[in-house]
Amino acid sequence: MKSGKLITLEGGEGAGKSTVLDALRDLLVARDIDVVVTREPGGTDIGEAIRGILLDPAMRNMCAETELLLMFASRAQLVREVIRPALQRGSWVLSDRFTDASFAYQGGGRGQPAARIAQLEQWAAVVKPDLTLLLDLPVAEGMRRAGDRGDADRIELEQAAFFERVRKAYRQRAIAESARFRLIDAGQPLGDVLAQVRECVARFIDDAGKPA
């Protein structure tokens, strides 16, 4: 069966994933590639309902285990309802976050064991990204940008030490899986960030043998 590609965007708060996602969608469309855009948590009716619980500031007493399981519940639905069918019909999928986010946030941030997350990844997520762009940004700058957006969600209300652990976990994964990851300096001017991202993805498209 014809198979598409899964490209994921990762990074801490305020890294600019939404802007990059829009630019990548335009790039793929311009290269005559059918593209599906989604996000985590969410992307389905069930996932969006779970997202509401996960990000609700009123849920500050949520334990780390509940957060982890809810993330994978949303992800399991997204994979089976959206991502896997799209890949099987040959479409490419752009996802704002995927399993690496759980290793960073629930693993690095919350202290959940990596082995436990890996088990859930194998069982619930099923698919792995073909390419992951990590938008890396110093925590202080990311928190400032996120604060400029308005009311903070439950995760954005965490302290700087939490986000430092998240960033460290992301960077460790980028080193451990360097063939899949591309590290992008999100502290650059936006035009430079987008140029670097487009170059990485254009090279990936060419390597995948898609139309020029």
C-alpha cells in the first residue's frame, strides 16, 4: 500500500510552531503533495475534548500519571482516525507535536520513566515520525512569548524549572535520534527560522523522491 510521510514539529512554549506549520503546509502544497495538518493533544472530536481537560487551569491537581495517559488516549484516537489513514492513502501529515512531546513534557518535565512512555508509544501511537523539526528556544524567551499571547493554560502556568527540564529532554532526544531530528534555532529572526525549516523539508522531500 502506498505510504505517506509523517513530519512533526516539536518545541517548548513560544517556539513559533504554528507559524512554521503554516509555512510547511504551503511548501508541501506547492510541491504537489497532499497534506493533512493536525495537532496534539487534539485533532479529533475525542482528542479535542481531552485537550480541554489537559489544558484547563482549573485542573492544577492532575497527577503526572493521569496527564500521561490522557495524552496517549488523545494520541491513540488521532493515529487511528486521522494519521494512519492519511499515511496509508499516500498523504503527508504535519503534526504540531507527537510522541516526542510526551518524552519531553511528561518524561523530562513530570519525571515519568522513559521506559513507561516508550511502552505506551509502541502500543498506542503505533507510527513514528519520518522527520521531526525541533524548534529550540531559551526558556526565558519562550515564556515571554507565551505570556504575550494572553491567558495561560494549565501547562503554561508551570515554573521555569519545569520548562528547563522539558528543553533538556527534547535536546537529548534530538541527539539520540539525530537521523530523524533537525534542530532549529527558534531564537533567530522569523525569516531565518522559516528559511532553515524550508531548506530542511525541501531536502527531505527530494530525498523521499517526491515531485520537484
